[in-house]
Amino acid sequence: MIDLCTTDSHPRRNIDRLIGVVTVRNRATYGTSRNDRQGEDTLEMLAEHAAELGASGVVGIRMLVVGEEMVAYGTAVIFW
């Protein structure tokens, strides 16, 4: 399970090592109106990408909409 935080640190865990910035773009089509699922899916994609790099969390997460895409980025870290 990857911990996701919008803050620059985790409220209950200490960062042992920085892995680096991770970014994902969700280009999925969600119909004519954007729905809540796109945000959830985008965060899930970010967590999966960070896990593939060996991270146990992502801090400093930001999300934005670029055209029809939702973009999420943050810093992948290893907690101790």
C-alpha cells in the first residue's frame, strides 16, 4: 500500500530516502462531463507508478487538468 500525501511530509512517518518526481497523465475518456472517478483513477495510476520504482509513498502531490487529461505529480519516497 502506497501512502499518498498532498503535504511535503507524512504526518506520522519519516522519509528515509527520496526516489524522485513521478508524473502520470490520465487520458481516459469519461464522457462529456468530468466525474469524480477520473481523479481517483489518476491517483491510483500515480501510486502504481511509484510502487514500480520501489517507493512506499508519494508526498507533495498536485493534480491539474490539461485539456481532456488529468495530470498528477509528486515526489516518490521511501519511509522508514
